[in-house]
Amino acid sequence: PGMAQWDFLFPAAGEGDTAVAGGADPGYRWLAGLPVGTPVNLLGPLGQGYTLEATSRNLLLMGDATTVPLVLGLGEQMLDRGGRVTLLLHLAHTNASAPQALGAIVDQLPIAFEVRTATTDMQWQEQLAETIRWADQIAVALPVHELPALRNAVAQNRFRVEAGFVQALIQADLLCGIGSCLACVVPTAAGGYTRACIHGPVFDLTTLV
């Protein structure tokens, strides 16, 4: 509650440790273009984020060229506890400028990160089958239309989809931040709806599909 002030650094592409996701979103372009030292009014944090299970030691992260920065923080936490981190990048449908931007992000990752890429849908399915089997926990930031296929891959390679095994971030419009405007509602596997700003934007995969 109340107002507070923090110092933020938004470096040029490929410099420093801060990465801002968002692709072509004009709001992110505006934010990334601000001069260092510019005051910015922020509302947050909102909802629920990624969490590490106490028993997890092998963490699998998944994202594409625009969403990968959203999962990297959890990988840092896993390394801090002495665990193993693999980052699987889905690049089958990226635009022409994505490899350069992604390369700048990957170059800044800790050397302990294992980075795998899939540039075709077939490679993606092969990588899913190989990595899902050994993971203790999975955190993903993928388009919502890819989540059913991910659930199927988990079921095929682990025989069942357990609650808590996969956490998925849903990119929703978080406007009011208190669940009143309903701009952030997302459909659930049970046939209803839930509010991303309250119960997400990170959900258990079994809640969504």
C-alpha cells in the first residue's frame, strides 16, 4: 500500500541484465525507449507468479523469442539452490528480427543454463518428448493455443499430468488489478472463467487445459 520509489535501469538492446518482453507492443517500445533515470509510475505486482517446489532440482523453462525473458528469473532461483536449468526455445514461428534480439538475451544467461532450440514444429515435439521426461518442474511462457499440445506431450511422456508439474503464464490485459473490470478473464479447463490479475497470470496447467 502507498507510494514508493525504486531505481530501474533499462539498457540498450544487448547491454546489461534487464530484458523487456513484448515484441511489437507500442507500450513496451515506449518503455524501452525512455532515457535512463526517467520516473515511471507502476501498478503492481499483480496476482500470482512462478514458484519453485521445495523438492525440485531439475527445472525446464519454455518460451519463444518474445516471451523468454518472463521465465528466466525462476531459472536464476534454481541455480541459486544448486539445481539444473534447461531453457527450451520455440522458434518455429518467429519473425525475421527475432534471432538477433534473442541472441542478445541468450548471451547474458548464466553459463550453467542449458539452452535448446527448436526451429520447426517437428523439432519442437522431439525436444518436448526428450526434456519432459527428466524435469521435476516446468515453467512456460507460450501462446495459449500451444498449451493443449503441451499437456498432451506431458501425458504421453509421463503417463499423467500432475497438478503442480507445469506452471503456465497467460498474457492477459491486467487493467484494474483487483479483479473488478474482468478484462483479464481467461477460460479454464472446467468450462468457467478465472481472473488473471487475482489467480494468475501464472496458472497450473491443469487449471487451463
